[in-house]
Amino acid sequence: MNTIHPMLNIAVKAARRAGNVINRASRNLDVLSVRAKSANDFVSEVDHEAERAIVDTLRAAYPEHAILAEEGGASGRSDYLWIIDPLDGTTNFLHGFPQYAVSIALTHRGVLNQAVVYDPNRNDLFTASRGRGAFLNDHRIRVSRRARLGDALIGTGFAFRQFAHVDAYLAILRDVMHAAPGVRRPGSASLDLAYVAAGRLDAFWEFGLSPWDMAAGALLILEAGGLVGDLEGNDGYMTSGNLCAGNPKVFAQLVQLIAPHLPSELRSQPQAISAKRRA
């Protein structure tokens, strides 16, 4: 039986409160207030309300902890840092496309410790605590066992905010489409990573992610026996925002496929450490 860590328990409580906000709002999409943060990047009043529900819950339990949230930015200084995306997949949500999630992670001195990805549409709750495994609705999950890219279902995300490396991305996509029988772009990175942890996807890659897109999903995958790295398979993905993840065998093959297409600015720094060591 999964004995939940006290800090994870608070994160679950916060995620469910945010999910309630999102579900209520999903019934009245036509009256929501929405604005563009930048080209193709939208924020709604629901993002802000869901984030407030999360932050208020975390602050009530741990007032001394620091917070990094997508809409509210960074606040506080502490060895503990909560990394929050209150609604990952806002564009999907605004169109009534039921693929979005709440993502909450906790780091301690820079190391991922707790993770929650909550899908309010399906009531799917993905959780992980460092060293304790990953779970979906209290059932242990593991990454898939597929050994070949040629048998794999691969997830990805489009760089919709900036297009500096679109040619490299399209070259990688072309090769993945040739190598794998299926490629999917559902539009919520945290949920895509949770699907890798649960074996629903065999691997995933994307450019230009933010920490709140990756943190919870990365710990889920690591605790489910998978690997997470940058586009060359090294650490540093939380800083660069360029991420590749998957079960160990497909991960290695995907990294090998990606490598020839990387421009110099997307390559790892020399001091990067192998992602095969658990974060």
C-alpha cells in the first residue's frame, strides 16, 4: 500500500482544489476572460484562480517555503521550492479539448522530491515521492518495456512560442515519423510526461519548456524507472528547457536519432552530467 508523504499529501490537496476550479469553469468557457501573454500563448482568469487555490493551500501548510509559479512568478527564499503550473494546456482548455492538467512539484536544495500531475477531466492523479516510486490513483506505475523505437509511441510538443529552431524540430519530427509507428502531440507537456511514466507513451521530446512544464513529470518518470535528460541525454534540461524522456531503451534510441539535427546552441554544455543518474 502506498503511504503518502505529508508534503505530497498537501500537494495533492492543492491540485484537487485547482482541479475543482478548472472543472467549474469548463462549463462556461464562452464567458471567460482571456488575454495573450505573447504570440500564441494565452492566460485566462481560470489559470489565475487555480494558481491562487494552489498557493493558498501550500502557504497554509508551509508558509516558509519558496514558490515558482507560471502566472505569479517567484516568491520567497528557502531550501524548499514549489514549482507550479496551475493549468498546463490552457489553449486546449479554452477550446474544450479535454487534455490539460495541474502540475505541482517540490524541490529541496535543487533536487526533485515530490510530484503531482492531476488530470481533472479523467480524475487521474499521478504522484511520486523521491525514492518511493510513482503511482496513478494509488496503483504503482512503470515505464513501458518496449525495446525498439520501431515499436514505440512517441509524444512531442511544438515550440509554439518561439520558432528559432523550427527547422531542427521538423527534421527530428520527420525522422521520428519514419522510425516509429506513432507520434502524438496532445498539447500538455506535464500530462505527456505522466503518460511516459505510466507506459502510455514510450518516450517524449520537446524544445523550449519551462520548469513548471517539466518538474513534476520528470520525477514521475524517474520514479517509474525511466530516464530524463536534455536532447543529448544529459542533465541540464530544467535550465535549458529542452527535454527528452522515455523508458531506458527507447530513450537511448531517440537521443541518438535527435543528435545529428541539433544546432550548436541546443547542445549540452561540457560540464553536463549524465541523466542516467537519478535526479
